[in-house]
Amino acid sequence: MNVITVASRKGGAGKTTLCAHLAAFAHAKGHKCQIVDGDPQGSLTLCNQLRGDDPLPLATCERGLDRALAMAQVAGIEWVFIDTSPTMWVVVQEAIRSATLVLIPARPGFLDLDAVRATVKTARERNKPYAVVLNACPVKRDEREAPTVAQSRAFLEREGVPVFAGQISHRAAFTFTLAAGASAGESEPASLAAAEIEKLWLAVERSVAAINNAYADAAAIASLTQGQAA
């Protein structure tokens, strides 16, 4: 089971929106998905309720994140997407600890970039793979990134922080489609918003596959080493 934790200490970074769109996109592709609302504000729960007759399986952290993940495992869930609150309190740290991959949304600008440090520190301490997603960015013009996006990307790369090669732009479709009970990939599959989410999803899939392969290789080497020692 793959666990994608969306975390950032900065409020308004777009955690819930990103989590909801990614989960819905994976669901539409036929993957067995579950969302976990780890934010007491309950925004992800609201987005799911607005889906009407097609909600995704939903859990909260009221009875513990480990319990929610264990039940998802038993149910045969392939992908779990965890939304978190804009803090580094214990539930967020547990969500990062449980993650296969941590996604850190950040708007271009020094306030969001500074807030990235806390989440990166927690992920590194727990030896968890992570990447920043530049979110709510100015729309590209002639396929060129806005200066603030390019500067933000360069800053993160200098800091040794992995960054998603694309961007999620500031588009009304991301909000309007969720409010209408769907995601951009479902209600407007030919839109630029859907294309950006698809690109991010493909990057997540590739990253998770590489992570799982690395773990499998490490386990095989450890098993071989133990066998030789015996």
C-alpha cells in the first residue's frame, strides 16, 4: 500500500486542494484509493461529501492514524492520500512517518519557502522521501515559468530540496470543480488544470515505484548478507 502525505506548516499552501485532486485522479484511473482527513478543520471531508453518490473511502485520525491505515491495508487499498493541518503537531508527524512519499505544496514566495524547512526537517529525520510541489503559481506564458516560480525553484534546488519539475498553476478550475463535487480530471479532462494534475500524478507514480524498488533491493541485499553470515 502506498501512502502519500501532503504536508506543510504554512496555512493556505493548497494541501487539501492538491490532496483531493490527486486522490480523485487516481480513483478515476481505476486505482483503489482512500483519503484520510488529518486536519480538524475537515476540509477534505467536505470535498468528499460534495462528491454526492461517488465519494472516496474516507477516514479521519480521531481514533488514530495507525488504525486508519491498518484498516485500509485490510481493505486492499492501493493508494492512501493524507491531508494534514498547517502545523507540525503529532498527527502530522505520524502522517510523515507513515508516508511512502511526502508532498510539500508551496506557493512561490519567501513566506512559503521558509515554511518548507520544518516539513523537510521532519521528513529527513524520519528518512522519508519528499518533494516540494510549487502550487498556485502564475500561469506560464509561452511555456515559460514566471520569474517568482523560477526563483523559488532555484532557491529550493540550492537548498538540496527535490522539486516537482512541473507546476500547479493558480486556476479557478481547481476550486470550482471540487465545489461542484468532482475534480478537474473528472469534470474537465481536457483542461489545462487536469493536464497539470495528470503530470503530477505520473511523477508521483514514478517516484513511488522507484522508492518501492529501492526498498525491495535493500531487503534482498540484507537477506543475502544474513544468509552468507549464517
